[in-house]
Amino acid sequence: MAERDLKLPLFLYLVTVSGVAMFVPAVVASVQRFHFFARMFFYSGTLILFVCALIALAMAGTQRRTRTIDNLRALFFAFTILPAILAIPYYEAMGSISFVDAYFEMVSSLTTTGASVIQFPESIPDALHLWRGIVGWLGGLLMWTAALAVFAPLSLGGYEVTALGEPGQITTGRGQMQRADPMKRWTRGLRVLVPTYVGLSGALALMLVVLGERPISAVMNAMATMSTSGITTAKGVADGLAGVGGEIVIFLFLLFALSRSTFSSDTGNVRRANLRHDPELRLGMLIVVLVPSFLFLRHWGVVFNEGTADGVLVAVKAAWGGMFTVLSFLTTTGFLSAEWEVARDWSGLGTPGFLLLSLALIGGGVATTAGGVKLLRVYALYLQGLGEMERLVHPSVVIGSRKVGRRHIRRRGAVIAWVFFMLFAISLAGVTVALAALGSSFEDALILAISAFTTTGPLSQVAGDVPIALFELNSAEKLVLCAAMVLGRLETLAIIALLSPDLWQK
């Protein structure tokens, strides 16, 4: 990328990429002989690229210095204004939905939430499902890169737990990458992360095709896994042709959402010799093992007394269904295993909505595509709890550790993690009250609020006794959920940093 190209606003690049991406569903719709849908995406993409070219030409001779706060502001615009642009071809192609519904679909996709207001998803062509999947996949790539280019320099998005600086303030003295031009951070991050992101998505799609999945479904399942959006075709993963083999492959790729250390070394102040020392990965795997074990052991005695081959087979299915579903909701993806019904019947818990809600609230790794509170913050609070209990036994004890990063997390990171947790809880309560005031029941309002804040759209369909009909929500409720999804994706500390007057000084 030329040096002069770096002077253009980041938001303009994002809009341009969106216009280029519209040609993909146009081609798919044309191949499937849905020519009207193909024209809508082709015309919209052409129009957006034409407008972006005019704006780029108009700004070509201007001189401007990009600041880190400009990129944070561009991210905010990307999750609020860009979905309105992405909704144009979707709205024109659907024809039977309002623009608010189309905007909700695009906000849900770009924030990797995956909630949908379409009443009969099986009645619309694959090209429209593919467009939602592409938007979600690009949203995941955007968060991967923004973690390195925006959140890490400002000590936000989970980096504040281990960073040396204050949240929202640029830290100096952390290397050339920290002092680089903000747009150069984006180009460097894209050069490093795009090959990894695309390669992993392509490898997963190829594996699913080999296992018997339809090509379009394999591509969408791969994009949904890497972006943790959970956006698939109408059939979904549980009804896919790849079967249990496909779930095993997806399970392995979901591990990338537990820790950024699995695909990148820019993990902040804490350095790990290998993945075994990664607290996020260890805590995540501990949850993936313990929670399904609880569901499984609840009825273990009954199956042991039966002692039949059928009982053993059902036990294996129940164990796998629990493990896959727990990891899926822990990473805020929201896939249900084909054996989830077996796991539910085995545990005897009916609809374990509280369990799924709790997993989504914990969330995945910092600086990944997963939402929620994040595992590193939970780990910081855990270390703080251990220290406090040790002080109760020995009030004069001096708590220390040979690991500098761990000591830094315990002393300072836990305080910031607790502040974030309280802001998260207050925001969650506010959105729940707002949804309840607009007509939703308290239970539905709580599920919808957690679903939006944790960017786990499928929660609205599986956490309650009956699925929540999102298409029946009024426009005000949908807009409140859109705001909650944006707040959950950018996180409260980033919004507060964006509103700070000190960061807007020239």
C-alpha cells in the first residue's frame, strides 16, 4: 500500500471493502439463477465503489495526520453507520422486511452476534445467507486487526488487564509498534493476520467438504466458526451433512477463540513460553471439561447400572454433545451439537438456559472474535480472590510471584477487571429494563440483553423454555438491541474512552 494511500480515513477503506464484498453474493445468486438478487448486490456494490472513488479523489490532495483516537472513532462508525450501507442490498433483495430489520441483521452480523429477525430462513436463497456470513466473517477480521492496531495501543479490549498504561491512554516506551503511525499499525496487522485468518477459514471449509458437507454450507460454517458469529445456512451445524466428524473439526478450530496466543504473539505485557502457560487457554479448557462432566455425571449411575451397549453409546453421545455445545457458547459462537438433545435428556435438566447464559457471559479470549467478559478478566479476579483468602489466613503475608506478568495482573489488573465487570452489569441491567419497558417480558428481556452484550445471538432461541420470536419485536426494541450489540462488541471502557475529552484534543 502506497504511503499516500494511508492518508485516507479508515472508515472509507471499510466502506470500500464492503462494496467489493457485495460482488460475492451477486455471483452466487447469478449461478443459482436468482438474477434479481444478483442485480441488487451488483448494483449496490458498484454504486458504493463509485461513491468511494469520488470521495478518495476529492481527498487525494489533503494532508491529515491520523491519530489513534481517529481509528477508535472509525470503529464506532463501522459498527453504527456501516451496517446501514451493508443493509442496502439486503433490504432491496428481501423486499418484505423494513429497513430497521435489515439494519438489525447487518449490525448483528458485523458484531458477530448472529441473531436474525427472518421468520422463515429456509425460504430465502443461499446468497442472502452468504451475505450475512460474509459480513460476520469480515467483522471477525476487523476485530482481530483492531485488537493490534487500536485496542492494544490504548490499553482497551482486555489489554488493560496486563498493560502498563491506563485504559484509554496511549502508552509510550513499549516498542516501535507502539510509536508507529496508527494507519501503519493497520497495514502491519493486516499483513500478519489476513493470511492466518483466510488460511484457517479455507482449511476448515475444505475439511468440511471432504467430510461430505455442501460447499456453500462448508464455507459458511467455516466463516461462522472463525468469526464466532454462528451464521450458517438454514440447516445449521446440527443438521449438516458432515455429521460428528464435522463437529470435531469445528471444535478444534473454536479453540482459536479461547486465546489470542493460539494465532498471534501480540498478547501484551504477559509472555508465555508456550500455550500450556496461557491462563486463558487453561481456564477455558478447564470449563470445557468440568461443565460437561457435571452434566454427564448427573446420571452416570443410571447408565452404569444398565451396562448395555446402547447405554454406553448414549453416554458417549451425551458427553460429546455437552463438550461441543459448552465450547461453542463459551466462545459466544452458539452452535448446538447434533447430540445436544441427548446431553439434555441425559442430564435431566430440561433446558439448561442458565448454564448457557453463564458460559456466554464468561466469554472467550481477549482480542479474539469472542464476546463476553473474557477469560483473562475472570482469571485476574480469580488471582485476586486467592490473594484475599491468603490474607485472611495470614494478614501480614506478602504475596509475590516470580512471574512478573502474573504479579501485575493480581495487583492492578483485578481492579480494572472488577470495574469493567460492574460497568458490564450496569449496562446489562439498563438494557434489560429498557426492553422490559418496551413490551418484553422480564425473562425475555434478560435473555435478549445477555445475547446482545455477549454477541451470542443463538441464546435467544435456546436459553428460554421457548424460542424468542425476534421478528415480533417492535422497531424500538430492535434498535435497543442494536445499541447493546455495538456496546458489547466495542466494550464499555472503549466507549468511555471515546467520549473522553482528553483524547479529542488536537
